[in-house]
Amino acid sequence: MNRVYVLSSDRTPLMPCSSVIARLLLKEGKAKVVRRTPFTIKLYVQPEHPSTQPLTLGVDTGSTVIGSAVASEQNDIVYLSEVEARNDIATAMKERAAYRRKRRSRKIRYRPARWLNRRNSIKRGRFSPTMRSKIDAHLREIRFVQSILPITSIVLETSTFDPHALKNPEVLRKKWLYQKGINYGYANTRAYVLTRDGYTCQHCKGKTKEQRLEVHHLIFRRHHGSDEESNLLTLCKTCHDALHAGTITLKCTGKKKGKLLHATQMSSIRMQLLKRVEAEETWGFVTKEHRLLASLPKEHCFDAAMIATRGQRPVIQIQTVLVKKCIPDGDYQQTKGKRSEQRLTTGKIEGFRKFDKVRYRGQEYFIKGRMSTGYAILMMIDGKKVDLKPIPKLEKMKRVSARSSWMIDQRSMPRSIGNASQETPRQDIESQGEKEGTALIHEAEDLVVFLPHQV
């Protein structure tokens, strides 16, 4: 059954109601729609005795995808969402810096390069733009949920990562490896590799009589090869030169660099969230065990549901999951072309901006790009272009929601998930609750907070 989120006349969040009650309120002119996704209404008259239930917000923190869910004391899930954080900021800033350097050398007037005159770059305790974006994405989702539901407690699933243990899991069994690593007793990694290979070329086994030995990267560094001993091999100079010349090949396989970027980011995100949000803390291995016992698939929203219920089996009371994708606040590219000769329109074109949600031919899309001639390229929330023939015209579109800091859509909940999450059938209870709600809605204003399963 669909849930409609309810706000009082002063925008205080109340308990969600069923779509039947919301329809009656809108029909009788006692409420108005303030948000389409998720569907939210606002009352014109303040209820005299609004009743609310304790609700818990569970957040599955992440460096790429953030899951959130809201559960009542009866473990009923009334909100589910997944937020995709931005991971393209560093790449975009590098491209912008490259364009600036090229433009400085191309223009006739010389402009000296700027280095240490940016205050943010030398400020202590500073976070990178990517980290600020990801921390703000978590806080923005928490504030959004608090604006539509009466949240009384928050539970965060956080994680602490040990980069050394991720590289070498053996240290978890042998704690002394923290002090005495694999290179202990050697001058450097090269010395360890030479000793490991017995100061012998691993290709010719000393047949070339070459006395000069070199340490070779199995996967080249330009191909993101690691500098660890698992990617290094001892070769004599003759075999090393022949290998780079392409006359011989090796049967050994190397190792690429491990990506510990997201693990490092999560350690910082955890500390900042616990400082800025008053919340309880739980851990990923606890959530995993609870999710497996509840027979739920591995998705961030279902992890958040287990966090919100504190390990109890959740009862899914909604049919959709909100999907959000963080986007830039504005368009910063002003021109295009080799010499920036073509001006780009960053404002509105016929009342539409990039990333606006629009309705076209009965379907909802997002604007991927616009043409000054009055046409637009449409896409889904995942960024995939929608091939429509002919090219859609802006004048034939209707804007559903304006561009904000994220694109928001919703996907349907699989029926198997809803059935598996319920311990007892509730169809009879819900149908009875809807009939009672329809009859009582005319008697008191505060019945908009009526939940069919409320006790």
C-alpha cells in the first residue's frame, strides 16, 4: 500500500497516511500537494492533537551509494531510499585545470600561473571537494528524511578500515607483522626481492652469466602496476632488455595497485558524521548477519532497513524505493570550441534547465542536454540517453520538478521482497484500516496521522 507523507500547517512532519485518506483531504480542500516525489501533502489547518509514533532512521553510510530507511516500533518500514554520491569531482577539476593551462598558453596576453595563493589549499583541517560533497550528501539525506517524517532516533552503520590489513590480511592473525612487515631486516623492497629470488635471474636462471641484476615490474607502472613484492621479479640486464624489446615473454602474472581510496574516505566520513549527528553506531558485519537471517537481497536500502529495525525482521509497508543521484549545483562551462568561440547557454531555454525532470509523451525523464533551437536530449536517472524519434521539443514537455542538488526518482519494490519481509499476512488489517480511515476522516482533522496498523 502506498504511503503519503504529511506535514502540518507549520511544516512539522506527521505520521504518513494512506493514499485513500490523502485523496479525501485533497478533494475536500483540507490539504495541498507540496512534493510529487515522494508524494507529500501539507495541511491547511493545524491538528489540535496530532499523534506521532517513535520512528528510527537507519543509514547505511557509503562512499558511493548511501542507503536509508525509516522503521516504526513495530518494525514497519515507511521509507526506503538509495543515494548515489558523486565520484567525478576530482576528474572534473583536473580537466578544468588542464583547460586553464592550455588557455593561458594560447592567449596573447601572458597570465602567470597561480599556485599557493588559494586560501583553501593552505587551510588547516581542510577537506577535499570530493570529501565535502560526500559528507554533505549524507547530511542532506538525513535532513530530508527529518523534514517529512517525525524521526526520534538515528542509527548509522559505520566502518573503520585498516589499509595495512587490507593489503596483507595475515596481520590480523599475526599482530607482530604490524611492527615486523615483509621487508623487515632489508634496506628496501628491492633488497627483499633480490634475496627472495636468490640473486638469480628468474628467466634464464643465470645462463647468460650476466652479473648485473635488475628488479622488473610484471605489470608496468604506467599500467597501474603495484610496487609491492608480488609484482616484482629479479631479471638479469640481458633478459630485462630483451623483455622490453619484445623478444622474450614471461609466464608470471603481476598485481595492480590496490584501490584503498574509498576505504580511506569512509574512515573520515565516519568521524565527521558522528561529530555532526547525534546517532547510535553499528557495524557492517552485524547488519550482514541480520540481513541474511531476514532473507533479504544485498542492496543498500535493505541494509538500511535492518539497521533501522535494529536487527528485527522488517515489514515493508511501501511499494517504491526512492532513487537519488547527486549532481552539480550549476553548469560551469561557459564556452566550447578550440578557442572558446561558441558561447553556451547556462541559464534557462524556454523555461527549462539541464537535469530538470520533465514529462514527455506520458513518461518522466531528465534533461541531459538542450539546444538553443528548442530541442532537448532526454535521459533516465542513471544517465543513459533515451533515443526518441523525432528529437523531443521543449515546447511539448511539461516540467515536473526543477533542478536541485540531486535527481530523484522511484522504482517499484519487487513483490517477492514485500511478501518475504512480512511475518504475518496483513491484507485484512489494511483493508479494515482503510475503511475505518475513510469513515473517520470527516470527524476530526487530526485523523490524517491515522495509520491502519497503528496501535
